Amino acid sequence: MVKLRLKRCGRKQRDVYRIVAIDVRAGIYRMNVGFYDTITSKTLTNFPAIIDFL
């Protein structure tokens, strides 16, 4: 089973998150499928990759 999760990156007081696909059963990171910036509220996603995993 594959789930989409947020992985925190960036500096102090400058949160940036990567949207990643993770295999829940094995706990294995699969692929980076997007990006979310909390300061500007921008979201960049790779929809074909997300649909392929789900």
C-alpha cells in the first residue's frame, strides 16, 4: 500500500515540505511527487506520478 506524506525540509522558520510516496508496509521511500511551501502557500505536484502510485 502506498500513501502520500509530507517530508519536512528547509531552514529554521522557513518550512518547506516535499510530498513523497511511501510504501507503508515496508516503510520505504518511493518517489518525490510534489512540493509545498508554507510561506507562499504554493503547491507544485506531478499529477501523473501521483495517479500512478495511487
